[in-house]
Amino acid sequence: MQSRCCLTLLDSIQEPSHLKSLTEEQLLTLAQEIRDFLVESISSTGGHFGASMGVVELTLALHRVFDSPKDKMIWDVGHQGYVHKLLTGRKNQFATLRQLGGLAGFLKRNESPHDVFGAGHSSTSISAALGMAVARDLSGDDYRVIAVIGDGALTGGMAMEAMNHAGDLGTDLLVILNDNEMSISHNVGAMSKYLTRLRSQPAYTKAKVEIDQTLRQLHGVGEKVTKVLDRMKDAARHVILPISVFEGFGFKYFGPVDGHDLPQLLSVLERAKELKGPVLIHTLTEKGKGYSAAENAPDKWHAWPSAGKGAAVPSYTSVFAQTVMDLAMVDERIVVVTPAMLSGSGLTEFQRRFPERCFDVGIAEQHAATFCAGLAANGKRPIFAVYSTFLQRAYDQTIHDICIQNLPVVLAVDRAGIVGPDGETHQGVFDLAYLRAIPHMTIMVPKDENELRHMLYTSTQWDGPVAVRYPRADGLGVPLDPVLKQLDRGKAEVVRTGKDATIFALGTMVHVALQAAEVLYNQYGLDVTVVNLRFVKPLDERLILEMARTGAPILTVEEAALAGGVGSAIVELLADLGVRTRVWRKGIQDEFVEHGSRGEVLALLGLDVLGIVEDVLNLVGRPTQRAHILDEVGL
């Protein structure tokens, strides 16, 4: 590993143009320095490690051949964007990566002029790049547009839609397919198998190169003849070789190219730079390249593994996974579906034990939702394991295919609420609002991991769509009931009684509200009722009305967007029934939430003990500020 005490080549790169003066030998030295730096830096900060290690040479080649930010580079997802950040003047900020107030883990337009398009979700780069290319053409400008997309993201229907449009328009556009055979887990599906066949046919590329070289030797005999020879070249290639699916979309196809062979990459990119129309370069890279542990286990090293805490408290995700296995053992109707989140959703063991009832459909959330609807329409009980932020991508299918038909699909909404370092593109804060508006939908949120188990069981017993929402967090360590029970639909739970105020808390906020209630009682002599809502839809209308009619002020607390959330639902209910009482809603305001640790972000949002204590004191007419509470209570 390079010593940090002396100046390195990497230290001298403040912008991409500095690469153009380096020799190929220096570029190779720089590639090793970058890998050493990423290992050292990400081991401290955490982050998406494997994909960035795999695109070192590719990123160097792109920035050597093209002129960023004049030429536009759009990185799909952003998992592989760290090398791009290093080469665009952000090396000295890497100690802040994914930290509160520091560098984002993904690409952000307001972070650097070289980040020409934000990234966080997959399969978007070709669409965005095509939009930029068309904008260039309409404005009469002259620059190149390059989209870098992974083979996992290519399974997303949006990528196919964009390629279809690009091939039809025929405008100048370069797509780099970064093929490392991985999303987070190993890729699945027909496209993955097709790319594997291309990988295994080196003769394909060799023959294409020989045809190109032979026919190009005949050039120089006039412009008209040159155009004829270009058509002959394409025809000859297709006689000798099968047409690729990319050529069927109207792209000139180059590859497969070794994505770690820097001279070859530079040569191919220089050639592609001169071509007109849509071009696709298929590069083969190795996730985690240069770090043996990541090379040998790329799924485990998608991000730098977090150090174990040694605690015996299971995460909500692991409790979900175990419960689904328990349910599947006694209910043959249960089938699990996930969009390329098999390991992230904790379903690896489920797949091993029930391979015929576990479907990883790849990065294809829309298909996954309607696939679940089809399963449910024919007697199965599908559980759609999906992150909150990715369920957004299947909203129409949730409405049209699941809910209109009132089909018994369970939406297991993982990573709901604040997810922490992944930041604004991944915060799961909008699900309550977008699901609550849909007729036939039931929404449950557990206060702890034991209640999650009962909610999952309950959701498989009802005829109709159900969403069970749970966080990216460890549980509370509560005992798990050995026997699962069915909950009463729409029934809340009073977990603490008092006369001075009522807190309607949802999910993770129930435990926080109970802690706040103890502080309010012990330090301020206020006795507060705490209600575990359990259900966002339907609400426990009878209990809410009962609490409202006591005249005690009401605080609603949710780890979700306030607009359209459960607090809004309670206010709407009271307004519709003409009940007048004081209500204050606590949640996430009309803003996108930046990255930082989960605890730091919740504290900034006031979704912690101090924040709830402050709001209750203000509600009962004893206004104070957070800093004063901290001094008095010592939290």
C-alpha cells in the first residue's frame, strides 16, 4: 500500500485533464495507487467497494479519451462512481464519504460539475444520456455523451426502452456496458445468460477485428467507395457472425473487451469516439479487482463489510427472513419474489431450502409486482420482498395489477424510514403516503421484531393486498413468541396510559415515545398516553376518537414523510368527524433527507427522545428548547 507521507501520482490529479499528460506506464501506476487508496479509505468510511475496484482502468480510460465535464459521462446507479470522484478533485474529501455533511456515496449534480446526472437507482443512465444527446443536437452543440451501465442494471426494462429509442433516433451516443456478472448478488435472467455466452466466445471479437482491419485496408479509394465498403463490412460481419442483440437495437457493437487492459480500452474508446450513431462497448470487469477477498466473494464485498457488534439482537431483515421460512414450511401457497435483493432481503437461506418457491427476477421491480399479481390470481400467496425506495418504481403495477384486482399480495417493505449513509436516493420515507392513497390496501408497521412476525403471519391470512413496513435496523431484543397469532385488522394497542397528552406512535417511534414518556414523567411530572398504532390503514378510529375527546393534546410520530402519512390520516379523520382538539404531527418535513448515520439523521429530524419531549412540552404549554432539555435531563 502506498505511504501517505509522500506525494503520489494520485495526489497530482486535481482534474481529469491532468491524465492526458501521463504515459500509459504512469496510468498503470496510477491505477494501483487508486486501488490502494480505495482499500485504505473505504475500510474506514464504508461504502460501495467492489464495483469501484472493478472500474479503475475503465474510468481512467474514459477520462483520458474524453473531456469531462464538456463531454457528459452518466454513471448508472453510482456504485462504481468512486474512481470518477477521485479523478475529479474530491480525493481530499474521501474521509467524509457517506458521513453527515460529507461526500455522498452516489453521484450528485450539486457536488461537482463532473457529476452531470444524479444516480442512486439503476437502469437510468441510457435514458438520461439520450436526453442529453438530443438536447445537444437541438442546441447545435458539439460534445460526446457517454452512459456507463452495469450488466445488472441492463435487466431493468427502462434500459431496454432507452436502447429501443436510441436505436430509432440514431443520434451519436456511446454506451459502456460494464459486465462483471453481478448486481449485489449474482445476476439472473436471460440477458445475463446471453452476456455469458458473449463472454465465452472470444473468437467473436477476434473475427470482428480481423474483418474490420481487412476491409479498412481497402479505404482511401474515394468517399463514395468508402461508404459502400462500410456497408460491405457490416454485411460481411453478419454473414460470418450472428448479429448481437445490441446490433438488433441499432447500436454498433464492440466487444467483449477486457476492462482491465488499459491499452486495449484506450484504443477501442478512441475508435468509438470517431463513429456516428449509437455505439455500445461491452467491457468485461471483475468486481473487487485487486483485493483478493472481494474477488473471491464479490457479493459479500459489494460494500465494505461492517464490523460485527457481537450483539445477539437480530435485525428486522433477519427476523423477516426466518419468519417467512417458518410460514413456508406450513403453508405451501407461499412464494417469495425479490428484484435482485436476495441477500439484502435475507432470502439466501430461503432460496436454498425452497428453490422452486423463490424467484429473483433481477432489477425489474415493475415486472416483480405484476408477476406477484399473476401468482396471487392463481391461488398462491406471494411475498414481494422489496426495499421501500425501490417499491416506488412499481407504483403503477401496485395500483393497477394488485390493488384494483384486490389480490392477496404481501408487500414486505424493507429499509423503510431512514436508511443512513446511502442518503436521499435510498431513504424509505414516502411509502406510507403513496400506499395509503390506494383502495383495498392494508398497511401495518411493527413496534418491534416480535410484532413483525405476527404481522407477517396475519398478512398471509387475509384476502387482499397488505404492506408490512420495517426498518433497516436491529430489533429491540425482545423475546420472540413461538406461536404466531393473527392480529385484529385495524386495531391499535395502548402501551402506556396518562392524562396530560397522547402520543400516537408508529413502528420504530413507539419505543422512542415510551422513553420520552418516562422522561416527561420523571423530569416534568407529565403523565402521557402512548399508543402503538400498528395500522396506518385502516386506522383504529374508535380509539383515536376516544383519545381526542379527552381534550388532551395529541402528538403523532412517524419515521416517514408528513405529507400523506399517518399523522395526516389522523388529522383528516378528526376533521371529517368534526372533532376539535390540538394535534401536532411529527415526522419528515417537505425535504429530501441527506446521508449520515441513522442515529445522526433521526436526531437532526427531531425523531428521537429529546425531540418528542420538546414537542410534548410545547403542546402542554411549557415551551422549551432541545438544548435546555438536554441540560436538564442529561441525555
